[in-house]
Amino acid sequence: MIFVWAFLVGGLICVIGQLLMDVAGLTPAHTMSALVVSGAVLNGIGVYDRLIDFAGAGMTVPITSFGNSLVEGAMAEVEQNGIIGVLTGIFEVTSAGISAAIIFGFLASLAFKPKG
């Protein structure tokens, strides 16, 4: 049953993102930013972890999880290093994902030629 909930919740997040672009007229960048911020806000009010328990990968895979990771990293570092941890924590937790995006984007740019 966890697979069904993961599919439904992950799909719902995709539907929300598509509606933001189609109905609200947001650009993909604005939509992505809105979803990242919503993940951070849901973590801040203590809801995101309960949603992960309920939907599993349906909540850990989408872009909302990046916002969740930013808040988790910042809060963990604040506890250890004080207020400077806000800046260092967000990079410590998310650096692997950001690095992978940069590296794979670069490799794709070498393999493919742009149209135009």
C-alpha cells in the first residue's frame, strides 16, 4: 500500500506544479522555487516528516524534498555551531545533489549540441 500512497502523493505534487504553470501562468523557474519553498515551510511547521512517514518516496523524491533538506541541514548546524550554521548547514546537506546537477549538466552539454 505504501507504493500506492507514494505514487498518489508524488503525482499530486506534480499536478500542483503543472497547475501552477498552466493555470497560474508561472514560469518553470517560479514553479520550482514555489515548490522548494513549500517543502521548507512544511518542514518548518513540522508537517513534512509526517508526510514522509505516510507517503515515503512520494515525498522524498520531488523538488519539495530539496526545501526540506535545506531546512533540516540548517537546523542541525545551528544546534552545533550557532547562527553561522544557517549558512553552512544548507550547503553541507545539499552539496552532493547540487554538485551532481552541475556535473551531469556539464556532461550533457558536451554530448549534445544546442538547437538554434
